[in-house]
Amino acid sequence: GGTATVDGGAGALRALEEAEVLPGRIVVACDARSAWESAAPAFGPQKGADAETTKRLAARLDRLAPQLPKDPRGVPFTGCGGGLSGALWSVLGAGLVAGAPLVLDAIGFDAAMRGARFVVTGEGRLDEQTLQGKAAGEVATRCRQSGVGCHAVVGQARLELFQERILDLQSVTQATTLEELERAGECLAP
């Protein structure tokens, strides 16, 4: 399972069934607050699904939801990983937490950021999901709250200007080749 398959975690659950998993608590660090029903429309197109395929994926997730021990529809974080997080939550009782703050806290991001002139963040696609808990959005938010400028270098920029302003990004640069990435770096650090 995962965003590339949008299978509601079916593949991962099958693999876990075959594996000998030790008892314990499972915590899933989620990269967006997306609920189950938004998994296909949010992540399918990012992975190349066209409108018809996205519709079929959404219908499959809708059929799967009531068959699970706990219905994941409407529950924040259950749409992550193509519904994988929702399946782990429903079937195995996994806890779902925001992944970006967890990772940034673990690496001491705030202390490092406060000593920086500015921060550069990036992701493949700057879009609605960025505002829903993705790492790039969390980095930008923490920078804004601390008064540190934040620049984004991304593969695709799909946010409206107003949404970019919410993140208070100083600049958004699209770069998909090594040459473009090098040029972006030169512009940021003259």
C-alpha cells in the first residue's frame, strides 16, 4: 500500500498478516491531515492517476471503509499513504500523529532555525496538502512564527498566491533538473 497504489492499506495489511509482528503499540507518523475519503483525490493525481482512475480509486476506498473494524471516513490522518494510515488505525489500533512536528522536534529543527539567516524547504509538489501538515508547510510555519525567512524549492507549485502568503514564503522556485536546482541555490546564496 501507499500513495502510489491508493489501496486503503490492503497490500500492507496482507503483508503484515504473513509476517510475524511482535505485539506492541503502533504509531503512524502521518504527512498530512487528510481523511480517508480524500486519499484518492488528494494523492492519486500526484502519482499520475487521471480523473477516471481517481474516481475508481475513491469508489474502491468508499466500498472498503465500512468493511473495516472501525470506519475511517471523516477521521483526520486516515487518508495518508493512500489510506494505509486508516487501515492501520482501523485494523491494528495504530495511533496517528502529525509526522512533520515529530521529525522536526526529533532533529532539533527549532534551535537550528533560530540561528539561520533563512531556511530553504522543498517538496515535489507545493499544493493543498502542504497546508495540511506536510513537512514543507510545517517548516514554513515554524519559520514564520520565529521571524526567520523561508524559501521553497519545489518540483511543481500548485498553490494560489493567497495560500503561499499563508505560509509566508519569501520565494517559491520550481526546479526539476539538477541545473535548475543549482541555479536556485545560486539565487538564494549569492
